[in-house]
Amino acid sequence: MKVIICGAGQVGWQIARHLSGERNDVTIVDSNADLVRRAADTLDVRGVAGFASYPDVLERAGARDADMIIAATHSDEVNMVTCQVAHSIFSVPRKIARLRAQSYLDAIYSDLYRAGHLPIDVVISPEREVAEAALQRLAAPAAFDTESFMGGRAHLLGIALTEDCPVLGTPLRQLNELFSTLRAIVVGIRRGDRLFAPDPDDMLFAEDQIYVFTHSEDVARCVEIFGKQARKQERVIIIGGGNVGLAVARALEKRTDRVRTKIIEKDRARAELAADGLERTIVLNGDGMDMDILAEADIDRADAVLVVTDDDKTNLLAAVRAKQAGCPMSIALVNDPTLAPLMAPLDIDAYINPRATTVSSILRHIRHGKVRAIYSIGDAEAEVIEAQVLSTSPLAGKLVRDVEFPEGVLVGALMKGEKVVKPTGDLRIEAGDVIALFAMASDVPEVERLLQVSIDFF
């Protein structure tokens, strides 16, 4: 597949890395020649320096025979015009645009988008993706990472193990025997800087970060087995009243279980805007780093604090201060992935990486056919892929134990009809089943072969 990626920032670079690694013909375009040069030198991609919305620049990038264009520059306007030019002049079949401004999103999701006036096939809103990720973190407070699969019937949980975890030193094979009715599989382990798919004889140790695929009904039991307490979130404080904080507060207001929510916003105009847009949420105008404003918000009585300002360092420090003031759980928005190792030393329970959520969303829309969902783990080190098994797939008709999966691939769950089942070795995979696979990045092409899907068509 021939893809043009406009924008060589963090998101564009990561998408280029994914697609070029899967042997696609990728060209990256950016007005910053240094970023283009970095991408071309580091990845197996072509680089074109220039404004992505200019027809001559897209011509040089090969738009006349491109299969897809992904507009992920820092400017909404450039992204929209780029898709329009790609459609009107070059007839590019598929166009994806990243848009941030709420005004554009409101218009696109109503008149412009539905009427087809704006030729964008998929709109990606980082703020909406991040808000959804924040809600998932709040829904699974014992996990540092979480994503739902199979229509919400299954979840991927990231759990940090501590010394009081009762199953430390237990081989995973024995763990499955001890808890035979638990519909959960440890599909990934991060030990130090290394992420890997474990063998049945691998054991768990303190300070491991594990990824567990579990049935939604078994989430509470699963986290307790790994030494965590499932806590109900009744009082939530959000520090940062921008688009993300506002979206999370609105979603919490709509929940049937009444969650008491407060927002702390430093900018007075933004605080007033948030107060006008919410019904039951209390909005406080003040600095989330100020202990007096935290005390006014009753931080010591809150179940969780979500820090989503537009500054990473503020988010980290505010999360630490909230924990020191008595809040049992803190979640921080962190754009810089190099800051992730600081989470454990700072006692921050979970973090949200906007780049990872946006990349996962874009990849989910790039993949086609019977691939139903995809989630990127860490710094694009691994993926969880949910797909329907085709009758032509090498998986169809085989027992799980008889499939020659690569070393870095594990089956997380199988859904037969509407029922999610644990993938034991004697379980037969049938055509039409939905399968969830954990795959290290280097093994994704082999997974696509096994699933008989590819990103070459859409």
C-alpha cells in the first residue's frame, strides 16, 4: 500500500514507523526539513519537505497513485485542506485527518461531515481519544493501562506488581491451574526495559508490569489475585478544564451511578466556560498545584484525581501533590514518553499518553476487513489485535495448541457467538470466531498472515 503521511511529529513519525516496518511504501511530508531528514534517515520511508496542503508538494510525494493520505500536522486547517486537495486534485481513495478544535469537530460531526462536503473519511480527535482513555483508567482504578475489546465483553489490563502480590514466584502454568475458572491470561510482561510475551513456565516478580487479557465479569477478581483492590470511584477531581477535562466531566455526569466531580482550572475564562457547559460538576478557579485550592476541593476525600493540563511537568507535580494530600489514586496526562519511567518512583498510579492513544486510533482505522480493533502498547512495542477468523485463515479448524504462533504472540481470548471464552490448548478455533492476539511489533506481519488480512486494501 502506498501511504502519504503529512506531519513528521510524534504521531506521524510513529505511524510511519509502523507502516514502513510492515513493508508499505511510505512517504512523509513536513514543512520542517530537519524532521523530514530524521524520518528518512531513521525509517525506511521517503521524505518530502514542504507544506502538505500545497498541490505541488503532494505531487512530489506521489499523491497521484497513493492509496491513502494521513493528515496529522499540528494545524487543523492544513489537515483539512490537505484532504480536500488530495480528494479534488489527486482522487486519493482514503483520507484520515487529525483535528483538535472543538468548533471544527462539532461542525464536522453534524452538517459538514454528514453532507459529504468535507472529503475526510475518518476524523481523529486526540482530545476525545484521550478523554475516553481517561474514563477507562477511572473504570479500572487498579490498572495503569486498560482497553476494552469484543464489544466491552473483555478488557486488557496493565497491572504493576508489588511485594504484596500473592502470586509472585508462581509459574504462569500453575497460575492457570490454581485459578482454573478465572477467564484471564497474562499476555505480556514488562521487566525493566524489556517487554515480552511470556512462556507458561515464566514466573512473576515484584516490580513487573503485566498485561492481562480478562473477561469483563472477572476484572475485579483478576486485580485482587494480583494484589490490587478494586475501588469504586465516587468522588473524582479533575485538574485542567480544557477539552479533555470537560469531556471527562460530561461523561461522568451522564453515568447512572452518580459520581461527584470537581474541576480545578487555573485560567478564569476557561473555568467559566467549563462551569457554563456542565450541570452538576463544581468548577473551582485556581492552581491545581496550590495546597489551599486542593484542600478547598476536599482532595483528601476524593477517590481519584485526574490531571490533564497542557503541561507534562505540571501534571506530574500536581498528581504527586494530590497523593501527598491524601488522594489514594492519581492519573496524569503525559505527552513525553521518556517521562513514563518516573511514574513508579513518583507514586503516580496511571498515566495517559496522547500519542499512543492517537496512534492506536489511526491504526485501527487503517487496518481493514475482519480486523475489528487494535491497541498499541508502550512505545509501539506490541499490539493487541482483535479480528474475525476467516474460513481461509490457517487458524480455522485448528486447536489453539496446534497453531504455530510466533514466539512473541499469545492468544488473549476467543469469542464464539456472544460468549467470550478462555483460550485453553484444547479449544478449537472456528471460522467466524473473534480472536484477540497479543503480538510483539516484529510479529505483526505473521499475525496478519495467520488472520488472512492485510492493510493493503480497505
